Amino acid sequence: MRKTIFALGLLSAVTSVSPLAAQDLPKVSIVVFGAPSLGAFLPPVIKAQKLDEKNGLSINFEERTPDAYTAQFNSGEFKVGGSAALLTVGLADVRGVKVTYLFNLFDYWGAVVTSRPEIKSLKDLEGKDLAAAKGTTNYVMFDWFARQVGVDTSKLSVINTATPGLVGYALADRATAVQLWEPAYTTLHSKKPSIRMLDLKIQDSWKKMSGSTNIPYLGVAAHVDWAEKNKDLIPKLYTAYKQAAAWVTANPDDAAKLIASKGTDDDRKAIAELIRANDRLGMNLRTAAEVSKEIKAVYAAGRSIAFLPSDPSPATIYQGPMK
């Protein structure tokens, strides 16, 4: 199981830096998906621990639905996005929206689950119905991985639904299978332990294609004009997120109380276990420059299934300083 390792000095920095007066700090508005989502995983920790203020920022996180997020970020209403799916960043660029992926928060992980005993593999889903949030990048990546194991995804009858509805579909067994990701999978499994996961062979397929085990998936992105004007704020933003991830890793039980504040005790226990393992969560804080090779491989996957009509600009991979 993959563990996210952070330096002890970074952890001590979380508690040793004194916050400045919030009203005197540069303000950054960041749009994120509402919970449950990966984009909503670290913001409550950043605010509760005042990691923005300790790093010389005053961050305002604004929650939106996925459709509203995309519209408001791409239009420039929000210049910074904290639920930035990498393929969506690439697609925005080829459509003329000049954006850049600043740093990665989570690597890709997705799953297909079923309660039907006759469904033994992904191939068995051909000709059957699959509940999924088809407009999401997670589904696009699932499409690519499914094709790598021989599934004709054109033969899937997709019931398109919003991401919050996926757990409900699986609990009620309203479709043959459901495609979803974390933290929804952990929430579902805690409520329905009998649910079965069909093997996507994610690591095997990705290693074969890219030569790497890193699959950059979701992070923080910004409009290029904002990034150019605020180069001095980006390292502070990165450090705030990195310290939040370090604190979450070191304090999974306390972190779960913040992340699943409206959930049950069982929900929080499941989130804490998810953090400890990290194999499905995939928390992997890296600058875009550090994983530029893998980002290009994700773009190549998107092109191979016609999600991306052309290669995104190199400017989508932020190369500025992070210290």
C-alpha cells in the first residue's frame, strides 16, 4: 500500500508558524467541488489549521457542483480551481482557455462495483447498464482503462447521473454496476460491505503505457494570466496544501472529523482507514513540473479515446518556482 511520506520538518512547520492578521493577507478565491469529493478533502483542514494564514494567504474556498465549477472556472469568474481534473484542464486549453496545472493533489483511482452475482468481470458488463457520471474526468479515465482490458465501452448502456447520486444507485441496486471513486467508494463500502469491485488493472495498464506508477489526476489549476501575476503566491498556496496533506497523513482520525463533519461515526472511521492506506485515496502532492512526463501520458490517453482533439499546450504544465 502506497504511503505518502512527508518530512518531519514540514509537520513542525504546521504548528510553529504564527498566523498574520487575515485582513492584511493577499486573498485567493478557490472554487472546489462540494463534498463528498477529492477537491473538498483538504480545504476544511487548511481552514481549521489556519494553514493559509500561516503561509501568508487568506483563502476563500467556494463550493460548486461539477457543471457550475467548470463553467465558472473556464469563464474566469474564478481564477483558481481546487478540483482541477487534469484532462479537463487539457480540454479547456485546446478550446482556447489558457489555464495551467499548478500542482497535483491526487493520483487517479476509480472503480466499478456490482451486487449482481452473474457479473464476474468488466467484460460481463457489455450489453448491460452502468450508472456513471459520464461527464467527469474519472469516467473518461475509466473508459481508457476498460479498453485496455478488452472491454468495448460502446456496448455499455450508461445511465448518466450526477456524482452525488452514484452511491444511491449502488445501495439500491438500480443498475447492473456503478462506476465511482473516492471518497464515495469508502462511504458506499461502509454502508454495503457486500458490494464487489471489478478489477480494472489500473497499475498494470498504466505501467505498461507510461512506465510510471504515478497517474496525475486532480489538483490545483489557475488561469495563466493569474499565475503570471501571482508567482509569489503560488509557492505559498502549494505549501499550505502540502502541510494539510502532511497533517492529514499524521492525524487520520482527527482529519476524518473535519473531512466528514456531516457524516456518521462509521463514515469518519472509514475515511480514517482510507487515509491510512492511501492506495485508493492516492494523495500524492507533486508539482506539475515534477510529474510532467506522467501528465503528458495522461494527455496521450485522452487523445487515444478522442476526449482530447489535440495535444494541450506545454503551458498547461506549470514550470514556475514552488519555493
